[in-house]
Amino acid sequence: MKMLNRRTFAALGGAALFPRAAHAETYDLSTLPPGAIPHRVTAVPADYKGRKALKVELTEASRNGQPGVDFGDTDTFVMVPASFRNGTIEVDLLGRLRADAPPEMRAFAGLAYRIAPDGKKFESAYVRPLNGLKLKPPPPRDKRAVQYFAYPDWPFDRLRQSYPDGRYEVGANIAGDEWIALRLDVEHDKVRIAVNGEERLVVSEPKAKPVAGAVGLWVDIGTEAYFANLHITPR
């Protein structure tokens, strides 16, 4: 399995790595999709809780790196070839904690989209399953199960500080170590995020320009994530 760090990815030229197809694509994720590249993560086929999936985790170098640089709402994902600007992205995912996860981690897993050719800009929506309402977390964690962010300028903590009304995160009836259906409906200036068929968050002020790019299976520190049934439908 080939993995790229930031320097190698930039040197190769991201655009050359990804054929630009603007039609719908479906991947069962029983294997790594053709042309997909793990970017500071590992990705291996796995069978988990009745599904064939990709198991995705941070590399050891990323886990042992610097917060805010190597992990923590950064560029840690499997990049899947696409020319996605607007449309829908759907995936089944499961997040659970690694045995060595710090205690404050929440099994972060989700989707990145509009990933720039050099991997240095993208938007993302992810879930924190261990903040899910099924687990009855205390406030304010009960309102922090679904998160939007835009890399590199708008990680979750800056959004939370700048917009304390919570417009970029929300609660959801989920839990760790269970399969979750995540769907993004992306327009130029709006992102609708649905969890298990229920719309949970509408982002009406995205923090990045709407440019076409790749799609990513995104994870963060402390997470052992599984992904299955990826559907990318540009429009």
C-alpha cells in the first residue's frame, strides 16, 4: 500500500494523480478504490460487524506528531479520485477508539470533500460517535456529535470560539462501535449533513470556496475507523 506525506504528494503533483471524472462513482470499499491514495493514514481491507470495509487509521508518524499539524482536524484521509464540487456523498462508517487512544478522544470519522490537488485545502464533515445521544453524554458534549470544518483555516476549535451558537456542530442519536450512514448534500454555499437518514446539520456559511476536488475518507487521532459503500454523485 502506497502512502504519501505532504512533501511527496506535492512533488508528484496532485492533479496528475487523480483522473478528473465528473460522473457518479460507487465503491463498496472491500478494497482500496482504483487510484485512491492513503494520505498520512493506513487503509487495509477488513471484515467488521458483518461488513467488508476499509479499516483506516492514522499512521504512527501522525499519531506521534504535533497537535494541529499532524492530527486534529488536519489532512488525514484516504484520497479517492473525483471531480466533486457540488452533489451528494454517502458512506457507511464506524468509529471506535484504538487501545492507545487518549481519554478525551471521541472516535472521529467522516468525509472530506473538495480536496485541492495538492491536498492543502478541503472541507469536511465528521461524527464524534462517543458524543452520541445514545450514550447520554453530559453537556455540552450532547450537542457535539456532528462537526463541519474547513482546512486549513477553520478547525473545530476556531469555529467553536468564533461561533458559540453552535452553528457548525450538533448532536445526533449515535454511539461508538456501530455502523452509521453519513450523507452530505453539497451546494455552492450550503452543506446539508444527514446521519442515519435524518438531517442533523445545515451549514449555510461554509468556510471555503466551492472548487472541484477529490473526496476523502477522513479520520483523526485515537480512531479505528471502518468505511463501506461510498457513493459520489456530482451535479
